Amino acid sequence: YDQQALSLDFLELLLRFLPTEYERTLIGRFEREQRPAEELSDEDQFLIRFSKIPRLAERMNVMIFLGNFHDTAQLLMPQLNAIIAASMSLKASSKLRNILEIVLAFGNYMNSSKRGAAYGFRLQSLDALLEMKSTDRKQTLLHYLVRVIMEKYPELTGFHTELHFLDKAGTVSLDGVLQDVRSLQQGMELTRKEFMRQDDSLVLKEFLKVNTEVMEKLQADSKTAKEAYESAVEYFGENPKTSPPTTFFPMFMRFIRAYKKAEQDIELWKKQEAAAKEAESGSPGSEEQPEVKIPHLPTQKARRQQMDMIAELKKRQLVKEPLIYEGKDGAIEDIISDLRNNPYRRADKSRGSAKKRAAGQSLQATPDIAL
């Protein structure tokens, strides 16, 4: 088991030349006939000597395992740790949970006159927050949501700091890692069996002494990673069998990137508005006139439109039928699609006059909502 005399690369090549059963039969026949070895080529003579080594395949596999164990373990541990940390932080984050509740509340508010209230939504629906835009095409629904959170729920700002290693966990093939851990365990068992047959080997004795604890930790971490990931996926209403880490974690990563970008856009707009206000206050003739604070025109307009919409919807909710709770998930993208494609209809339109129906038809949802 001298790793210096037989390098790992040479062993892996040599493993391809293990004598087959047919070759062993020919070698046995040649020896029984007591024919001189000089009749054979150098390659055949090597194969005869090679086949004389007891437990040849087992011992070569053990040597390859010894050479690969350290590097493989060092490669698997960070991947398992990333899965564990990302899964547990997602499930434990109270700020993320509150933000998702706000997203659901927005969806149910927008959906209140179309369908029943939804009790949840698929994570893929977070991508749809970027699809609905204001009439000037500058703001998305996510911008509006971020602005509300910044103004009404500032304690939720920076929610992404509670989430760890999402980027690393999103690149891990959990099934592949678990299979590698099982392969290492099989190699460790093969090494123990070989040591029982050859207990005078100092190489095997030292290897088992040093790495048995490492193998036990790998097994424990692989079990923890599998359980933590499945628990996190099920917590968010997904199926672990159809949602691998390479699909599950990137959904949160995209949402975090878009959320940060929206925060940056809002801060930039605030600076631009402050600069415009300062330039307006410093324009000629401002000294002769008393200083008047110019309201935030875009925000004032947006709030006025919002109040008008809320008042109109509250008026309509007084006469519409009670909400019907769906028996299945309501997706934000379905809500947006409904708002884009179908005009608003009063729930009591069949009982209204022709004048009321005409008024209701004029209030059609446009492809863009003025925020």
C-alpha cells in the first residue's frame, strides 16, 4: 500500500488491465502444460505475474480509495454545509416569512374582485412581480411593494442578511453528493475488511485511525442535509422530488437580486427628486417669493390614484358576494394575467340597471396599473 511507489494515476490505469476470467483460464492452461514462459511476449509474462497477487482487485480498489479519500471528503463537506445552512436559514427567517405574507396580501387585494382569496402561492410567482409595470414603464409591482415595505415595515429591510449560502447551495447536486458519500462508506467498509485480513499493515491501520471519525461526520452531515433540505422545500409548499437545490435556491436568489435592485432604484429616484427640488428652490425669483415646499408630485399622484382605487374597490365590496376560498393554490401570475386580459365586472352586474352596467364596463383593467 505504498502510495509513493504506486501513484494514484498509475493505479487507475492499471485497474483496466486486471485479468479477466477468460485470461485466467488461458494462464491456468499454459501453466498446466508447463510450457516455458519465454514463449510469451513481455505483456503476457507481466499478466501472469500480475494475476498471482492474492485479492488483486480488492487490494487495488483499496489503494485507489486511500488515495482519493481526503480530496473527496474535502470536496463534499462544504457542499453539505451549504445545503444545511441555506435550508435552515430559509425556514428560520422571520423577515422573509413576513415579506412573503405581504406579497400574498398584495395578490389577494388585487385578486379580490376576480376570484376568492388565496391561502398561498408558488415560489415561481415571485418572478412575476417584475412583469407588471406602471403606465410610464419605469416602475414594477416589486418597486411599489419595496416602497411600501420601506415606509411601513422598515424592520424588514435587509431580510436577505438572515439567509446564508444560497448561492453555493444553488450549485449543489444533492443526489450526487449523497451518492458520493455512500461510495465513500462502501470504500471504508472494504478497507476495514482488508485490514482484518492483513492486520499487520501499518498503512491501513493508520488510515482507519485517522479517517474513521471523518467518515462518521460525513455520514451524519449527509443525513442532516437531506432532512433539512426536504423540510425547507416542504415548508414552502414545494415537492423535494421535483425541486432540486439547483432549482429551489435560485428562486430566492433571483428575488433577492431584484429586491436589492428595486431598493437601489428607489434611492436613486429619491436623490434625483431632491436635486430637482433644490434646483427649483434656487431658481430666479425665489428670493422675492416666500419659500413653499413642493410636494413629491409623483408620490402624491400615485397616492391619490391609490386612494381612489381603494375607495372604489371598498364601495364595490359592499355589494359583491363574500369571498370564496379556493381549494387550490392561487398564483400571482394568474392574477396578473386576469388583470391584463379581462375587464373588471361587478359581482352584482345582473341586478344593475343599464346605466350601471355601462359604468361598470368603462372601468376596465388595462395592461399596466398606475402605481
